[in-house]
Amino acid sequence: MLGLAADGKIDAATRADITEQIAQAYNDGKLDADSFDGLADIDYGPDQVREYKEITDFLGGSSGPETLELRGALADRIFKTWSESPYPTDLGYHSYNYRQLELAINVAGRDAQHPEVLTDFLRGLPADQLDKVIAIGSQLPQAEPDMMATIFSAVARDDRAQAGDLAAQLARLPGEHSDWFEQGQVARNEALADMLGAHSDAVLDELSEYDDSGARGLGDDTDRKQYEVNGRDLAAVLELTTFNPQIASSHRETARQGVLEYFGEQAKIVNDSLGQTNSPGYEEASGRLVVISAASDVAVDRGFEKLQSDIEAKQEAIAFVVDLALVAVPLPARLEARATGKLETLFANNPLVQEALTGLTGEVIDTATGQLTDAAKQQLYGNIKSDPELAALVERQTVADAFRESGLGGIADERDRAEIRRDANGLSDDISEID
């Protein structure tokens, strides 16, 4: 059938119909299981690589319900065979059956219209098995396609709450296992950025919590707090996504939008709690702002040299600083300041943002998002190149300080700003010290 389709002898609709009929026959037990299950026992060699491609190409013929059911069933069977193999399945052994694991992930995750197949497959694994899958998938960047990119991408496309829960769990990986992730793993990090953007609430709820209980995952001999671990993990994700010049601009923007929206929501909670005594909303939101501010500081510090060497990424990072400052200020105040020509005066404590906003003309603020319009960003990019005063501010510490002040600029009470700034300063140092 695949040959007929490739030769143009059958059209896509006919191929989909045939695929569905074969899948239904398998699902109903009318087709010999060995027709597919034999692939779970294959060895590592060119003939088997071809057979892998054949089964994934076959499943690509339809997104119908029978084929989806078959995807899940095959992934489960292949994974079961792999996990019960008499050969070692850990990375300490040159196991020839890694391709079984690759096949299980690709079978479950390659239908772009139905990412829930892979999400449900992963969530259905026992915790120890899921840990092993992630460990192997993360450390085999030569897999084609990259297994973690496939996983992150599927979770990003799955908009269900349970996918958000899985995203929050997966987002800790770069912080927990920094040796598994590098900025140059483009496909993996672009998918990670998409996952952060798609599930920003779930991920940031998990990684920005100011949890002062004992740190988990660092062993018993530590006096670290969990909020320090959260900051470490968030900084690692931000460095690979929002501040990574090696991934495409669209993916950086996806991640940044998620952070911007979340930061604005937390600033609003803090401001809305003014005048309230012992507001639990204030305590939680201000703690989250502390962690996000500190993590951003660390991420900028670690990734600044690479940002400096990429003009486009550097320009976008400065626009991100400005957008972060703008969304933290209530929209009416932004619009009023813009109408009176005094927008930059809102940011007297943030020289970089103040200078960046000076001289922008036309429609500067998008009234729907409260952020810079595309036209204003283009003006800003030009100014970064031509304005010596602005260019002089684009230095490591100034940019790091600007990120922090951008997030705090919308906090109405100076005492609140001072407390968050103080705690974030201390936390950024603590994050950098965690191994």
C-alpha cells in the first residue's frame, strides 16, 4: 500500500480508508497479531530500521479512531516487550533494543492531530518506568527524531489539564539534569519552549512556588529549601527557551508570552490585595514574583554572552524586558501615561526600559495585550543599533537588573517592591550555588 501511495496510484482518502480497515481488523482480533507485534522483537540493523519506518509510515495513513486505537495498543505492546527484555535497558550497557523504545514513542506520538495518544501512554506508565524512559530519551540526542522533542511537542499540543500536569513534571528536567540539555539541541529546546508557552500556568505554578519546606531531590544532607530548587529548575528552563538564541524566534516568543501573561497575573494579585490584612493571595503571588525574578536573573547571567553574539536574539530580549515592564503596570495607567506622552516616566527605576521607550512614535502599546506593538518593536530594534545611550545599557548586569525591575515596576507599593527585590537578590545567589 505504501508503494502504491508513493507512486500516486492511490490517493490519500483511499490510503486512509485502507489503513482504517487494517487497523480495525487488528483491533477486533481478526488480523494475526504477529503482523505487527513481530516488530517488537527486532534487532538493531539496516533491515530493522527499514521496518521501523514502514510501520510509522503505515500509521501515518490515517488519523481515524481505529488507527488511533492501534497506535496506543502497539505502543503499549512494544514498550512492554522492551521493558521485559532479558538484555539490560539502562544506558550503562550498549543495548541493541533502544530502537524498540524509540518505536514506542514514535508510534504513540507521531500523529500531530492527536497528541493525547502519547500523553496518555506516558502518564499510564509506572513512575519508575517513566523515569527510565525520560532518562534514556534525554540522553540519546542522536535518535531521529529526538525522543524528547517528540514528547515535549506532543504535550505542548495537548491542551488538557492532565497534559499540563505532565508538562510541569517534565519542565524540571533541565534543572535536575543539566548534563542532558544544551542550548544547541535545537529541536528539543524549541519543543520545550512550545510546551512552556502552551502550559505556562501549570509549569509556572509548579516552578515558581515559594515553598519553604525542605528541598526534595537533593539528598538528606542539605539545608536547602524547595523554593531554591524551584528557582534552579525555572532558571534552567528560561535559559533554554526565552533566552536561547539558537532556537527560532517564534519558539522564543511562544515561551515569553506565557511568562509575560503569568507575571502580569501575579502582579495584579499583589496590587489587588493592597489594604487587606494577611492576604493569602498576596503572600503566594509575591513569593512567585520573587522566584521568577531570581530565576530570570540567573538565566540572563548564564546566557548573556550567547545573546550578545546574536543581534536578533538580543533585540528580542530587550523587547521582552520592556514588555515585562509594561504588563506589570495596570493597563489604564499604561494608556494614560502614553496619552500624555509620559510613558517612560513610569519606569524611573529602570534605566534600560526608560531609554528604550524614549523616542518611540505612533501606536506604541497594543491595547489588547498591553505590550509593545510590532511597529514599536521594529523602532526599538533600530534604536538599539543607532542610539549610543541605549546600546551602552545593553550590558549583562544592566539587562539582568532591568528584568528584575521590569517585573516589579507594576507593584504599586514601594515596600512590597523592596521586599520582593531583596528576597529575589538573595535567592538568585542561592540558585547559582546549587549543584
